[in-house]
Amino acid sequence: MIKKIAIIGGGNLGSAIAKGLKNAKKPFEGEIAVTRRRVHLIKSLEQDGIIVGKDNVEATKNADIVVLAVKPYQLKDILDEISPYFLEKTILISLAAGVDSLQISEMAGGRKGIFRVMPNTAISIGESMTCVSAFQSTEEQDQIINGLFEPVGVVQFIPEELMASATVLAACGIAYALRFIRAATQGGVEIGFGSELALRIASQTVKGAAELIIQDKSHPEAEIDKVTTPRGITISGLNEMEHQGFSSALIKGVLTSFEKIENAGKKK
Ligand SMILES: NC(=O)C1=CN([C@@H]2O[C@H](COP(=O)(O)OP(=O)(O)OC[C@H]3O[C@@H](n4cnc5c(N)ncnc54)[C@H](OP(=O)(O)O)[C@@H]3O)[C@@H](O)[C@H]2O)C=CC1
Ligand SMILES: O=C(O)[C@@H]1CCC=N1
């Protein structure tokens, strides 16, 4: 039974995870402690029953799970500071993009039971796509991690070699999707809607499109076929988007993000 989670680094993702776990339909009932140096910036988390503070060691003490939610280059210093306070049973989770489990294990004194977890910011509303890779873990630990993240989205265990790809497709992917929504909204304004209404229509439309795939297990092109009338309006717009390089731009963007994460790994 998990009684205490320490999240070291209450920035964008660390705070989103804490909020998501506390506000899930099946909320995490134990203690969540979140730290950052500028603690005033996370005071509002207290409204969700989360303990906030600056003291990483205090947060780590007695924690069943420690989540490292700092930037990759800060991992070493943080682990030097808190590793001595891990319990035998403490499970270590790293969110750091591009730092592999072996490096984390070494920084933590050769520890086993390490998970790399790559959620996205939709975890704050229980809608994350969370990819997980396990390093020298037990089956029981795997189940604990699965059970922790399932209430806040979809969990997928993957081989660690795919973690960089998961970071791009799921974590960066939120930004790509939001840019689509913004661009559609701008188009909507140009054809007559106020920006608020255009945003409402564009975002619900994207949600509906995603749900068609998720709920019906349908293929995007099969759903597109249902909307494209011969000589019709949709196909004209879609084809113009393709002439302007829509799919190609997206694929190239994904590859560029991937190259960046791969190169970041090689520089270490
Ligand atoms: N944003 C995203 O969608 C995703 C991010 N990631 C990964 O998650 C990690 C965090 O990213 P993100 O949340 O965006 O980054 P942020 O910069 O928003 O958060 C990092 C936090 O760490 C805190 N911090 C820095 N030093 C310390 C310290 N010594 N003790 C305690 N807290 C400290 C900082 O606050 P302060 O300066 O006040 O101490 C800051 O709030 C990164 O490793 C990133 O690669 C992974 C997937 C998705
Ligand atoms: O952009 C970044 O570097 C991090 C990794 C994934 C999301 N944010």
C-alpha cells in the first residue's frame, strides 16, 4: 500500500502530476509532498490537500515513491542530496527526458526498481498518455506503478529504447495538437467566428475526432472518408492543406524533436 509520494521539482509536470493524482475520479488517498525552491509558486496546491515545501530531504523521508521532476541536468545533485534517505522499498521514478535508467541507478548508488515515466501535461485532468519503462523492477513494483498512473490516463509499458520516441509523440505531442487547435481557431476567426467561439468549436471538434479513434478503434482515414463528399468542401480544404505540406510538416516536426532528444543524449 502506497502511503506517501514525494515529488521533487514542483514545476509544470511535477505540479500537474500531484494535482491529477489528488483530483482523479479514484483519487490517491495517501500523502503527496511536492518541493521546489520558490515554494510560493506552488502554495495553491495546498487547496488540493498537497503538502508543499522546499526541503527535499524532509519530503523524501518515509516516501514509498520518489518522483524526480526536475530538469535532467539537476538529477545528479538532487540524487546526491536525497538518496541517503531512501527506504529499502522506495520506488524511484524519473521524468527526466533523455536520461537513461542505468545512469539514474548509478547516480542513486546502484539502486534497482527504477521507472522512467513519460506522462504529458494532461495528467492534471486525468487524461495523460503515460509511457513507462521499468529497470530492474519486480512484478509487484510494476503493478504499483501501473495502478498509480491508471486513474490519471492511459498507461503503456514500453521498452526503454522507445522512451525518447514516447517523449516526442506523447509529451511534445500535446504541444503539436494545441498548435493545430490554435491554427484552426485563427482560420475560424477569418471565416466569421469570434475567437472564443472559434476556440470552443475547434477544441471540441478535435476532442470528438480523437474519441472516434479511441472509442470506435477506427482508422483516421476511414473517418475522413465519411466526411469527404465527392467534389465537396472538405476534400478541397484537405487537399490544399496537403499541397501546403500539412502531413509532411508534422512528420518533419516529430523527427526534428526526436533528433534533438537523441543528440541531447549523446552530449552527456
Ligand atoms: N513539461 C512536460 O510536458 C514534460 C517534461 N518532462 C520532463 O520532466 C522534468 C520536469 O519538466 P518541467 O516540469 O517541464 O520543468 P520545470 O522547469 O517546470 O520544473 C522543474 C522544477 O524543478 C524545480 N527545482 C529546481 N531545482 C530544484 C531543487 N534543488 N529542489 C527542488 N526543486 C527544484 C524548479 O523550481 P524552482 O526553480 O523554484 O526550484 C522547477 O519548478 C524534466 O526533466 C523534463 O525533461 C517530461 C515529460 C513532459
Ligand atoms: O520540451 C522538452 O524538452 C520537454 C520534454 C518533453 C516535454 N517537454
